Amino acid sequence: MPYQNDNALGLRGIDHVGVAVADLDQAIAYYTDVFGMRCVHREENQEQGVQEAMLEVGEPGGARVQLLAPLSEQSPIARFLDRRGPGVQQVAYEVADIEAASELLRERGAQLLYEAPRTGTAGSLVNFVHPRSAGGVLVELVQPHRPE
């Protein structure tokens, strides 16, 4: 494997696992009541066509689960729910520099969904690797927003 352990992508770790849900309020209640997770962020992202909530697992600053509900029937999450039903929709990795990581992935033959990064949760920058290029998994690249 030519790229084994090189970390040229600048991967910092798993940022979150995204779960598609039909009803965001119901899903938040379930994950908080049953699993004891904490909802630490909620927003509507018109550009992505979703309402979302970020839930923290365990210790503060630890692993996170992102719940994603469609804003309309045309939303990618609505299409996902229609085809597959609720469940894991993507795995997101934090990267140091999303533009550099996107370019390197393209050089390595990966198909990215966007030509340039878009706005994600809490002002982050995101891009996605098409499941055809990632063993059937939608991979999200996340460069967190870092206020100046």
C-alpha cells in the first residue's frame, strides 16, 4: 500500500459519525434519554438542506454523533431516508487543511462531491468523498472553524 501511515492528508481523528433521522426532536430525546448523550450544538444548514444536532458521547470534548434530519423532500438526507431508512449516513474525519486534503485525495483517485469546500456545522469547512471512492461509505472531511 503506497500511502500507508503517511498522514499526508493531515487526519486528526474521527470528528463525528452522522446518523440520518426523520424527526430531529424525537432523535435528540432518544439519544439523550436512552444513551445519556448531551446535545451540545443545534442548527439549520440551508446550504446542506438539513437541520442537525451534535451530541457528545462520554467526557466533554470526546466523541460525537451528528443527527441529521431533512429540511425538505429534495434534501440529500431525505433521499437517503427514502432509499435506506434511518441510520448511519457518514463518517467524518477532522483534517488540518481541507483544501490540501481534498487535492491530495483527488490526486489519489478519489471522487469528491464538491469542487471547493462548503460551510458545515458551526462554521466548519466540509467536503465529501463519494461512497464509490471509499468502499461504499460516505466520508466527510471537516476542518473545524477556528475563530481568529
